Amino acid sequence: MFQNALTKQGYSPRNTALLAVSQPEPDDYEVAGFRQWLELGRCVAKGQHGTSIVMIVPKKIERPDGSVEKKPVMKSRRVFFRSQTVELGGT
């Protein structure tokens, strides 16, 4: 249902539920982070508030012996719907 506007990947069931509750427009299924929208030539409109989703990202942990280990950690990220953005250079 919901997909990332840049990567075209779908979201997990948990994040889908979070996005469905805060969906501003009925047919608005593309979401992305602030910097991802900039890569797509769009900017988040002034005064818009993002929706928090949960992501699992690798965190590098340096051990005393100098080796590096990656552990998965949960982080909260804010994403914005396409309807909350405007084209760059537009009015």
C-alpha cells in the first residue's frame, strides 16, 4: 500500500498502520524523508509535520580489540507524504 517515493520499497505492517492513521489525503501513498524528497526535486512545505515511523538500522560498535561489529538498533524517523511537499522552484 504505502511505498517510499525514492526507493519504491513498501513499508512494514507496523509502519503501514502508523501511516494510515496520519494519511492527509485519501490517495496519498508515497512517503519519504526530508532529504529523500530533496533528491526527488521536492521540498516539504512550510509548517508540515512528519509522521514518525520505526526503522531498524545497523549501528557500528567498535570493540576494544579494534574490530568493528554492526548491531541492529531501532530508530524513529520522520517521513512526509507527497501532498505535504511542493516542487523545488515552484510557488
